[in-house]
Amino acid sequence: MPRWILPLLIASAFIFVLEFYAFQAIKTVTRNRMIKWFWLLIGILIYLNLLYVIFATPRSSGQTKEFQMAVGMLITILIPKVFILIVLFGEDVVRLCYKIISWIGSSPTQPIAGRRKFVSQLALILASIPFASFLYGIIIGRYNYKVLKYQLFFDDLPEAFDGFTITQISDIHSGSFTNKDKIQYGVDMINEQNSDLLLFTGDIVNNKATEMDDWIEMFGALKAPYGKYSILGNHDYGDYTSWSSETEKKANFKAIKDLHPAMGFELLCNENRYIEKDEKKISLIGVENWGKGGFKKKGNLLLASKGVKQEDFKILMSHDPSHWDAKVKNDDFHYHLTLSGHTHGLQMGIEIPGWIKWSPSKYVYNQWAGLYQEFGRYINVNRGFGYHAFPGRVGIWPEITVIELKKSS
């Protein structure tokens, strides 16, 4: 039996249970046939649309915008139904307990007859919250750009770089873009920061270099007086789509690397450069992708740091934050500041500054969004400029990071 059969059967059974309980809620709340049929029809159309997109899209196309939207619509209706399932299943457990007590108890307990309307109403009200959130995330949230600013202090920062500013962007994923005006708005926000240095930490496309064709001029207009530098992310190697030949894949990879100079970025592939100011300098190091699990491990710290001195102030660009945990933070060479991306914060979660910061991403990555410090070394995990897979953002907004370097008094 093919390995995919069992997961498919489990997923199908779970979806059937979700739909059964969701329809139970609707049936309990209203007797209007039109509403019931409309509920069923919307669900059927969303499932059929996803199946159509899957079977109609050639594998060589990779993850298309149509596929992302089909997945987004499915998530938008499924997650709310999980809330309905939890509430109504809980009610069924209570009803079962009452029945058991009435069977075995000395004094008969009146069992709960049928599903109660107010419980179904509660379930639907709770479900409306994630439904509205996901709908907002698709329509507005994916363009809700936030500028996050940090001021970091270092004892050994060269005096000339006191107050030096860096803007970091990450995970553009141009193959997902659909609205040029909104993307231009985000690009303008990057330029408005007027930072000294602009750094891009990987994933310029989803799969193919051609995805960036319509955006080269826009991102090429980004400016920084001390330069624009970039690295590769896991999506930039073309590993997530099928190719007619290895030659075609290699040609795409070369074209992706060529995109960076076309936009005025200097691509660092296990290389380093010195940034000079007032006859002082700091080291900028860029590694290729290094990620835990099944992600590509082409990043080479030793090679990338060749020629850099131990006493130099070092900024490392490494796309996947798992690299920091596994290799960087404990390295005796002392990388002062690491800039990463990759996680997108899963594009969904809850963040209320000073109160709560949560996303399912935290169960996969120790450093999944924002600034972290250990051993006097920092890592910033940018939440990403674009989006991928799910065509929206819920609670985890697209990010432009501005870091000001300060010399400790």
C-alpha cells in the first residue's frame, strides 16, 4: 500500500468529523433550508477548487498563486470548524456522562435530550473569530507591514559605527505577489528608514527566477549609502519543484543568483566583506542556507569567515535561525549579531508586546521571530516581507527590521 494512503484516510476522516459537527451546529441553530444548503455548497466548492488546482497544475509549476489561494480558503473554513468540534464534542461528552450516571446511579438523573441551541450558538460565535481573522489576514494582513526598531549595545563596536543603522528584510517570496501597489507601499517603507546598510536574508522567490521579473525594478530602487547585501534562502535553490533536467535546474539557480546584482545587491555565498566608515571597519559575513532537518546545509562558517580577524566586529547573515542554535552562538569566533528569517513566524499567531508572543512556529524553532540574546550575542529572526503557502498573515505581520548599533558607555 502506498505510504500516502494512510495519511490521506486519516485526514479525510478528520475532515468528515469536522464537517459533521459543523453542520450539526447550523442545523440546531436554524431551520432555514437555504442557509443549510448554502453552508454545504460553500464547503463543497472550496474542496473541489483545491482538488481542481492540484490536478490541473503541472508539477513543474511549483506552488502557484492559485494553489496558495485554494489552500488559504480551505484553512479559512477548516480552522473555525475545529472550534465548533471542540465545543460540540464537549457537549456530547457531558451528555454521555449524564446517561452513564442515570444508568448506574441510585437516583435517576434526567439525561440531556438532544443538542442544545445555546451551545451551538456559542460554538458558531467562537468559530466566527478565527474565520474573521483568517479572512482579514488574506485581504489586509499580508500587506500590514510593520517597522520594528532595536538599539543594540556592544563594548567592542568601533567608535565610528556608534549610531550606524541597518535595515533587514527577508523572505520576499516574489512568486506569491499579486498586488503591485501594496508591494510598492512596502518597498517605500523600507526606503523611508534611511538606514546606512540594507541586508536581505534570503528567499527571493518561491521556486523560479522568472517569478521576480515584474519586481526587479521596484526592489532595485532600494537605497543604502553603505551598500546592499544579500544571501540565499532554502527556496532559492529550486528544490521544491520538478525540472525537466538537472541542467534546467542549474540554469534557474544561476538566474536566481543573477537577480541580486540586477537589483543592486551584492550576493554573499559563503563570503565576507568589510564595511568601512571613517577609516574603521566591521565585518559582514554571508553564508549559504544551513537548516536543520531536511533543509539544505550549504552554509560554511569557516569558508565564509576566511580573512576575518578574531577581534573584528562581526555581523552574520544566515537564512535559517536553526544555524545559530546549532553552530553559531557557541562558536569561539564570536559572531556579534546574526540576522535570519525563514520561519515567517508561520504567518499566524498572537503577539501583544509585553503580554504574549505565541505561534505554532515556536514548537519547531527556539528562535522563531524577533530578537534573542545568549552569551552576549544576538540573533534577529525577521518575520519576512512576503508570504508563502498560506496567502495571508494572521497576527504575525510582515516585517521591516531596523537595528541601530551603539557603543556601550
